[in-house]
Amino acid sequence: MIFALLTALVAAAADSTPPPIAQMTAQECPAPSFDKERGDLGDRAIIADDGSKIVVQCGDGVVRFWQSGSAGFTAIGKMPLFRAAQERGIVSAGVLCPWSSAIRDDMKIEADCDVIDHSGAGGVYILQTPGSPDTFVVAGSKVLRESTVWQRFGGLRPKDGQMAEMYMVNGQKRPELLQAMALDNGRSSTVARLPSPSLVFEDGEGSASDVLYSPVYRSVIVSFGGAFRVAREMTYLRAFDEKGRELWAIKGNLPPRDDSLIVGDFAKALVFGSGRYALLAKTSDRSAAQVIDLKTGESAMTLGGWPIAAARGAAIVLMKGEQGTLSLVRVNTPGQPSTTPTP
């Protein structure tokens, strides 16, 4: 097991971030806002697997679009981000974005969704309602599975000649369980028992959040978050093989306690580069994100800003800087030629 220490290399972040392929200032893409019908707007994006196209929702509700060869982003109007992604060929046509079954019959407006993962051919999608824990497995216009209040759906594992399996966290009991669900029949099998928060002896273990899958290394990555009274560090990320053996973990210091009785933090993780790398950021410090080598759990480099989206099959990510500027950048990870990206 490898324990990598998560360090905030803020001072070096600007030097580590490559020149942007495309960019929008805070004036061109306003800050997040609240809409009485749709809730929070902004800081959302859906990007094509190869990074050639991206749609971004800004705080004014307007979706902006960029594609390879364009000089910059173009406003395409106010609409759900998921529909914009379908119209631009980023999401397969005909895929349903559903409301939760608890409110589906009462909703009069079109649903919107974020994409967690999808199968290679685009036949199965894992979708989430923005700002909500509601997640769905969708194939075309059919909802195959809908999460319960204690489930968190995650990445898909492809299976030759069969419907993919999905990894998820089941938090109905303690300890939380990392499970694999067969999408054809809904049966779940336990992969690993996750370390659980201790109310007596704080050991820096929080609750599971994102569940990601690396097809290259055939590993499952789980991010964590929590609140603590005594602990000074916590585990932000863990990786397991498909049999549940822990491969590595990333720990880091919690924010300064100062006068607060309780301090907390959460990790945000996005897989990119065909599952070879992940962006890892802490909600307590939105000025920088680390690029994690998913083979070893070690930090390959640091990027300035907060991660918004990442291309599943390419080294292209969307970052938000401290001044609100959105930058689409190509990450020159180790082993790649260090060339300046061109529009």
C-alpha cells in the first residue's frame, strides 16, 4: 500500500498550468447564481470524451459552446446543459435525462443532468440531477436503475459481450460498502468495506463521495469528505483493485482549526486521459488541483484553479481560476510531449 501526502502547491500552481486552448473571463461567463425553478446555475460542463467539444453552463443560465478549431466559446442560449450536449453531439441522441421518480409526475419543466460515466458505445449512461444526490442508470429512453437515498452511483466497468457493471457506494449501514451492481438484473456484490468515521477515536476517515473507474488499471477510485473535532488530517482518496484490495491512499492536512470546534473538507475527483490520471482538489482550497497518476497514487503535477470537467479519453480539462476565469487546457502529463496547445 502506498500513502501519498496531499500537499497544496499553490505557489507553483500558476507555473504548472499550461496555456489555455480556450478561455472565458468572469464577465463572459458570469458567476453561479440561483434560479427559483432550476436551483443553482453555473460551474457545470459536459465535455466530449476526446476533448474536441464542450458545453458550459454559466451563472446567467446561458450555455456556451466550444469545439476544436474555434477561436473561442460561443453562446448558444438558455437551455438545460444536457440538451445542449445532445444537440452538439457530445451525448448520444435519444438518451433520457429523468427527474427522480418521487417528483417526476409533478415536474413541468425539462430535467437537466450531469454525466458521471457512460459505456464506450454510448448505450448506457450514469446521470445525476445537478445539486442533488439523485443518480440514474439510463439506456436510451429507459431508466434501468435509480439510486436510493443511501446509494451513490459511480463508474462503469465494461464487460465483453455483456451489459456493463456499475460501481457504487452503499451507505445504508456502517461500514459503507463499495459494491458492484450488475445492470441487467440489479444484483449487487460487495467489493470492499470502506473505513468508516469514528465518533469516539477520530482517525481522519470520512464518508465516501465520488466513485470512479480506471479501465486502464482496472481499479476503482473513491473520494471522501467529512467533519472532525480533533483530527488534523484525513484520507481524501483511495484506490482498490476489482477484488477489493486497497492499492494506495492519499492523505492530507485538514484546514487550520483556528477558533472552530469542527473543521471539515471534501475531495473532488475527475478521471481523464483514458483512466490514467485524475484531478484531485479540496473544497477548502479552490486555488489548485493535483494531477494524480492512478497507477501509483502519486502527484504528477499541480494545476491552478478548481476542476469543472475533464475529458474521459484525452488529457483536456476545464479549470476555474481564482478570478473566475474558465480555462480549457491540455495537460502535458509525464510521458507526453510538452507542446503548447493550439486552438
